[in-house]
Amino acid sequence: MLEINRPEVLADFMPSYLEYQKAVDTNDFETMNKLFWKSPQTVRFGPVGTLIGHDMIASYRRGRVGHVSSERALRNTVITTFGRDFAATNTETMKEGSSVVGRQSQAWIRTDEGWRIASAHVSDQPGT
């Protein structure tokens, strides 16, 4: 039977999730790249298009040096762990002074290096 949201798995996972959110808010692309699974199967869909493979995602981030990020408020966050090695996250984001609702979903896997994002999707909610 698949175990959903085991407390010890959530407790193990949450520091990686929060580390990634802080990295986004501070534009810490090294940490963002570290937390993406180093695999050619890693995928990121976003406003700039489809990025397939860790190398392509990391290259995109390197090209954003100088990009100014700002802290976001997270809301309607749903985190679900499945068994001991997989987590799905979905959240809405709001930047201060903006009415645009951002959306972020991720599939995380436990690897030998720790929790890593295997798939991500970032977009703005239509109509905002």
C-alpha cells in the first residue's frame, strides 16, 4: 500500500523545498541548479519555453545573472509525498505590489544527493 504524507518523509523533504523557495526569492541560481536533478530527463516548462535536461536548465539560469528577484508570498500550497522517495508540490505565488498570480508545480525525487526536482512547471494564472 502506498503511504501518503508520512510525517518523517515530510520532515525530511521540507528543508529542500524551503531551500529552493529561498533560492528563487534571492536569485541564488547555484542553489536552484543544485536542487534540480542532474539528468538529461529533467524538465522545466516555463514562460521562456521548454527546457529539457539539467544542462539546458542550468544554462538558462546562468543567462539570467543580474536578473532581480524578489520575495514572494506562497499561498494555496499543497505538498504530497508518496512513499519515501517522491513528492509533488503545487503553490501559487504573489510578489509584493503585483496582482499577478504565479503558479509553480514540481515533482521531487529522493536521490543519493538528497531531494531533487525532476520536473517543474512555472506559469502565471490566466487573466491576472
